[in-house]
Amino acid sequence: MRPAILNPLFADAKSLDGVGPKLAKPLAKLGLNTIKDIAYHLPERFVSRRAIATLDEGGEGEQVIVALTPTEHRAARNPGRGPYRVLAQDEAGNIAALTYFGRASYTAKKQLPVGEKRWVAGRLDRYGDMLQIVHPDHVETESSTLMGRVSEPVYRLSEGLTQPRLTALVEQSLGRLPDLPEWIEPGQFAKQDWPIWSQALKSAHRAPSEKARERLAYDELLANSLALLLVKADSRRRKGQALAGDGSLRAKLDLPFKMTGAQERSIAEIEGDLRQEAPMLRLLQGDVGAGKTVVALAAMLIACEAGKQAALLAPTEILARQHFETLRAMAAPTGVEVALLTGRAKGKERESILMGLLDGSIDILVGTHAIFQETVSYKDLGLVVIDEQHRFGVAQRLALAGKGKRSPHTLAMTATPIPRSLTLAQYGEMDVSRLDELPPGRQAIDTRVVAQERMEDIVAGVERHLATGQQAYWVCPMVRDSETADIAAAEARYAALKERFGEDVVLVHGQLRPEIKDANMERFASGEAKLLVATTVIEVGVDVPSATLMVIEQAERFGLAQLHQLRGRVGRGSEKSVCLLLRGNELSETGRKRLALMRETQDGFRIAEEDLELRGGGELLGTRQSGEAAFRIADLDQVQRLLPVAHADARLLIDRDGGLTSQRGEAARVLLYLFERDWGVQLLRGG
């Protein structure tokens, strides 16, 4: 149970004054559902204002606070269309226009009566020959009210929320902060000179404070490290089962290629783990095309050789079906029974699969999250393989771990190369195997950057390519046209290409009905359709060797990790493959460097490392995919600097006090609940 001391933080946001159903909706859009959510909704930046006596003292573009007296109200000739201006003068007689648009003009009439002095805060600009402040941030009758807003936070908003409204809710939330026990190691706390938790949170909202932000980031990193290490410690404590394969099934594999040294090394590491009674918890990290599937199959055959069952969990139905077909074909000579279970399996088909799992006639099960539902039981599950593991939360992995008579071994896989400095943040509870070499004979993919304005030439090139009998992908960043940005949409592009190529074109995106999506994918995989227009739903797992051209529209809008994954959909056969990165006209210097890097190398691990440098404090993995977001508070620089320290502190806490029963251990439990790492607490004996 969550400690009672945290109850005020987990109270519903509707318990705040002024929050009803109408305001709750825009708050929910930002993920602000509790008092804690609002308290941790830190400012994106601060507006620094300077108090000036006269308008002459202010510079254009500067945020100022100045006393002005309205002299005239000027409505637009066409009310509701043009601006509403209030002319006002400072104490020296200088004139400025306070300009409002839309419904804000009603506010101006009330706040700015002619002849009465007001203190105004806003950005001073010039329109023609006149100084103006458009939509002043604040208009007050007393100077003292604004002097507290010389430095003011600016928050991320959603439609229906204003800065003043959200600021007031933050202040209410901060007023409800309880006094929490200190979980940071005393020596570290003193060395860093950090404020206590509640003071850090308040300071982070009221002024730029590096110490406060750093303290809050460290809390998040410590909670994450502690929870992941508890998973690892729990795994070692659990009663598992040693799986010793005799090699009989693996010897029957008839692979058309020789395994790489990295594949053989990884299989040996996995085999060594499986021989131990403590359940394996290992991550197989491999670049696009490095051969993770073969390694996973070898691991599952070891489990089958030991008389156990294996299950492979995929994040999407498309990927699950792809794995099923591939594994079934590769495993055919061994005689093991491979089955597929997704949410679409109904009636007798589903019953047959469930019976096969229960009586042991199914050796390997491939599927989506349906494979760990309560109604799915196994005769003797020995190994779980989780593909694209970053799309699944730790809690989901733990649910799978409870499916065996004893805790099954777990092999997680990811095709997203992750910089070594971030592996600890994402996979701190796992041992890691790296497939860092590609199979021999794989051809380099010819990667070119082309201006989007050459669209007609590009489409003509695609036409020539399809005429040779080969296939192509066309990837767009969004499903539907955006009203606010010029972003290509898969549906619009599909319609345009269909006019040109007719029934040779199919469309796949996440909002299509599953049966339509699967049918379109099947048409493309079978070669019946020649051109697949898609969103990033095809980022992983789609394997069509005759598809040798990849067109990525507005490539600068994608993360480098995504671009690398998408490019990896081609280059899978014997023919030479090409990837065209279409760029927009407004390309930043960073965007230019990133696309140049894609041209220069196909080493996913190098791309990940350099992307980290180019991105600076951006998102940790280029794109946040579904599943658990990495960190909400800590930025990239803080992760790199503070994570090793937090991880070492968490390890010390567990090694010295495995049950977290000391005074600091009890405080650490509060920390885990605070950051909703409840699954870490539940793993503690008696937790």
C-alpha cells in the first residue's frame, strides 16, 4: 500500500479550488490528473522582466513592467476582426498601444478605464511608429502585485488553459506538499548542497534554480535505478529452473548462412544464463539486420531441448505475424510446433491454441500482449522472449514472469541501438549482449538526401523502379493533414500515388482496422502490391526482400534512430537498395548534420552515439514510443552526469540493506511510490 504520507500528492486534481469537469479536460490532456502531476509540471522557461519608469527606458522586444494611464480606447472598424487598441501614456507622456485581439477586448474594457493608472507587464514592441504591448501578461492596480512577477514561470499548456490559471493551480498544489523523509545518502546530500525535496520543488517553480532542478532529477534517477535493481535482485532470489539443452534441435537447423561471431557469442552467453537456476534477465541489443531472430530461436530451442515451452511477445500484430512466419519456416526441420496467438484469435481457433499450450503440444508461442492474459496457461513455460522490449513496461514483463510453474527465464530484444551511456537508464536490471557486427554479404544501402520540391522527379523514379518488378516503401510522418503545419499525410500521399499507380499501391497505418491493415500488408508481402505507403508502423519487423527502395518524406521530422530503423526495411535481399531522404526547404544546421550522418554511415551504434551529441538535451531515444517514457524530470545532461552516481547509491542501499528496512530504506520506499515504481516495492519481501 502507498504510504499515507503521500496521499495528499495523489489526490485528484479536481480537489483543487476552481477545478471542475471543464478545466479537468485540458489538465488531463497534459497528464495532470493528480496534485503530484501538477506539482511536477515544471516550467519550460522563465520570463525575466525589468521594471521601468518610462517607456524610453525599455528596449524593443524586452519584457517590462511599467505604469501606464489609458487615454483612449479604439475599436476596430470591423469588430471581431481587427485589433482593439487602448492608447496609454507613461508619466513622461510617452504613448504606447495596448493591443488585444478577439474576445480579449472585453477584458481590456474592464481592466483599463480611461484616466486610471495601471501597472502593465508584457513584451514591448514597435508597430509602425508606435510602441505597443500585444495582449499584456498582467494588468494590476498596485505595483506591489507585479513586483513579485519580475521572474515568472512559463508552462506548457493545452487548449482551455492559460498561464495565470495553471500558475494558480501550481501554487495550490505546492501548498499541499507534505514533509517527506530524506532518501538521498547524507554524504551525497551534503556534498551537492541540494535543498530538501519540498523546497526544491517550490524553488523550481519560482525562479531558475539549477540546484533545485538537479535535486529533482536525481530523485527520479535514484527511483528508477532502485526499482530496476530490485527487479534484478528479485530475479536472482526467485526459484527458477536450470535449462540445459543437448543441442539436438539446434543441430537440425538448416540455415542458409553462417552465423557471425557476435551471434555465436550471444548464444553462448544466453546458454550460460539458462543453465543457472536463477532466472535469466538479459537484453539482446542488435542493429538492424544483425540477426536477433536467429539468436532468439536458438534460445527457444534450448528451452525446448530441456522439455520446456517458450513464448515470444511482440508489440504489434504485424510484427507478431512476421515473427511467426519466420520462426515457423526456420524451425520446420526441427519438428517443434510453433503457434500464433493474438487478440483476433476467436472461438475454436483460440480454444485449440489454449489446449495446445496446456497439454504441451505447442512448443513455441508467438503473439501480442494476449499471450499473458489470465486465461492463457502453459504446461511448463521456461523462456520468455520480448521483442522491442522498450514498448513494454516492467509491470507487463513481471506479469509474464508469473506464467511458469517457476519463474521463466527472460530474454528481451531491441533493434534500437542505444548509446552505452544510456543503457543503464533503460536496462539497469539486465545483463546485456550486443550484436555489433552484420552478417557477411549484406550490401550497403545507397542513401541520398533529396529536396522535397523535386517531388515529380521522385515519383517518376519510383515508377521506373516498380517497372523493374521490384517493390518500394513510401513513409510519411503523420496519418492526416495537420491544420497548423505543412506536414505530409499518409492518407493524402496514398491518394495521390494511387491516381498514378492504381491497385499497385496499398496503405498501412495505426488507425486502420486490423483486418484491413493485415490484408494490405499481406498484399505487399506476397508481391501482389508493389508500393506500400505507411507511417512508422513499419519501423520494425517488416521483412520483404524484394522491397529495395525506401522513400521517407520530410525526413528531418524523424529522429535518427527512427530513420535508421526505417532504412533497415530495405537491403534485405540480394539486389542493391536505395533510401531517399526527402527534406523540406527550412532545414536547421542540426537537421543538416543528422541527414549527412545518415548518408555517411549505416552503423546504428555510431548513429546513436552521434545523435546523442547532436541532440543535446533532447529526448533520450530520438522518439518516445509507446510504453514507459524514460524520464519526465531529468534531461539528457543530468542523465549522463547523475545516473552513474544514482545507480551506485541504489546498489549500496540494496547491498547494505536488501529489505530497505533502515531509516533511509523506509524513505526510499516513499521515493519509489512517489515516482510510481510500485512494482519495485512489491518485489520486496513483506513490501
